[in-house]
Amino acid sequence: MIRPATIGDAAGCRDVYAPYVRETTVTFEDEVPTVDEFAARISRALDRYDWLVAELDGRIAGYAYAGPVKERAAYAWSCEVSVYVDPDARGNGLGRALYRELFTRLEGLGFRRMLAIITLPNEPSVGMHRALGFREAGRLERIGFKHGRWLDVTWMQADLGPDPAAPPTARPGHRSPGHQGPPGHRPPPG
């Protein structure tokens, strides 16, 4: 079941993320964030973007979220997206399902462009992003150092629907009082 995240999901999301921090170069973080830090990340994402979790057998098996590309005003219609799936739950389409739901919600919030930053080599992630409509937009060489080696990243970009001649005056993701979100959105329980 895919649903909107709540602050109460912080520990489960952190548990999914921890092996990626400790054992891989998928993320450039080198220390597992605390549950409180994860709660703050979820809260920030839900202020303007979105954060979804997938539950299997009563536990969080994956999550996907969006955040800012940069803080400058002209980037307001773009967002960075990420997805993480518990290593024991990979290979069953959960990452794609989380992303598809996230993309629908982001488009409903008014975002036009998505960016995914992927550490190389990582052909499974690059392949999944390509299959979901992303294209390679750039590569940064030897930009990070983790687990004793220099690492490249690729920036992959995808569009969320056609561009209007000019964006609306309201910034995407800014929710007015009483806003219920994009179609199918269920506000998290209070």
C-alpha cells in the first residue's frame, strides 16, 4: 500500500535508508541520520513537495520524496526526486510504483520538471529512471568521495506535462488553506 508519509514514519524510513548510507555509495551521506532528522526531512518535504511510503506486511518497505533543486526563485517549477526501497523488497516494482504515484502528485501540485541525481555506476537506477522517462542531462566527474574512492554522478531529468507559455503566478506546491492536494491525495491523519 502506498500512502502519504507522516512524521510517525520517520523511524521506518530511516531503517530503509540506513543500509544505503553504511554499505553503498548510492547516497553521499556517511552517517545514518537520526529519527528526529528524518522527521524534520519529512516535514520539510510535506510543506511544499511530497513524501510517500510503501507498506508491506505492516512495515515501511520503501519511500519516495521530492525536494528543491535549488532555493533560487526561478527553480520553483522544478524539484529533485529520490526513491529508496528496502533491499529485501527490491525487484518487485515497488520503486517504480512509488515514483509513479509521486510524479502524479507533483504534477498536480504544479511542478514541471524533475531531477534525479544518481551515483555512478548504478545501472539498475539509471535503467529505471530511463524507463520512467528520464534522460541524462549531465555528468559530474569525481565529485564525491566515499568508501575509499572518487565517484561520478549523473543528473537525469524528466518533464511533468507540457509547459505553459508562462508559469502561473502562484509557485507550485504552495498550498492554500483548505487545499486537499492533487487528485487522489489524502491528507495525513492529524
